[in-house]
Amino acid sequence: MPKKGVTLDQVLAAPDWHVERKALRAILLDCGLAEAIKWGQLCYMTNGHNVALVFALKDTIGVGFIKGTLLDDPDGELVLPGPNSKAVMRMDFTSLEEIRRRENRLRAFVAEAMANEAAGKVVARDASQMPDWPDELDQAFAADPDYRAAFTALTPGRQRGLLIDITAPKSSAARARRVARHRDRVLAGKGLHDR
């Protein structure tokens, strides 16, 4: 998987899913999306707003739609990338032939995603989507007001990612270690996946 700091040429030269990656790229560019490298991946935007990413995994390549839960998908072609995903949906492919066979549907999803961005649609979030707040974090915040201030200044998505990581262990000691481990990252204004 591409890492931060890679160039477009390096991503396109990656040996895994080489032909399929280029095919998806051509389709997305033909749909009128702008291209950049973000998070070490091919990212496609409209009017400066992220719409989709091309990703390559061991057994699949695909397009992840940033606000995929807003897309109309009556046939269930889109899947959640993981159990903690609340907005992103992805369209997976296993061959160039499959990309060609499903190209019209991919283009329809892209057009709808672009229209959603133009209309300013957002994925609704509610408090039930946030993980439980761990006591260990409250204890750290009580002793370190700067940590609290920096954490509350993070975007809701960054807060959520950190909370998912912190609350994953069953033992209080392990949760406390994660709280301590993330302090410098949070003070730097970064979430779990920021470099």
C-alpha cells in the first residue's frame, strides 16, 4: 500500500493491481474529477472536496466513496470498509474485466457523489456513533488541561478514531497506556492516522 510522501508516478508504478489501478484512474478522470495523492492514495476531488479514493488490497482493488452512505445503492454494490466506518462505502473489483463490466455503475456512483458535493450534502452524525468515553481519558484530562484542550480541538472524525483505538483494550491499564501514547500526537493536532 502506498505511504505518505509518494508521488503520482510511484503510486501508478506499484506492481499490485497495476493495470486495474490505471483503468479506474482513467474512468475517474474522465468523469471530470481532479486528481491528487492524499494519505498515500490516489484521491479524486470536485471543487476541492474529496469524493473518492482508489485503494488496492491483497484480494481486491476498488473505489472508496468518501460520503458513500449518501449514494443510492439498491443492488448493494457498495460495502462498508470496516466495522467502524460510518460514511465511506467502497466498490470492489477483482479484475480488469469486472471493472469494464461494471463501469457504467461506477460512473453513475461518481456522478451522484459529485452532485451530492455540489449540493453540499453531509453525512448525518449522531452521538451514538461515538465510542464510549473511557475513564482513563478523563483522568488524563484532569491532570493535563492542555491535552483536553488539544483533544477537543480535533475534528470529530479524529476524536472518534482515537476513541476507537483507546477503548479497544479490555484492561484499564492498556487503555491508560494508549491514552498516554497518543498525548504528543493530539497536542500536535493529529488524529490516529495522521503522520
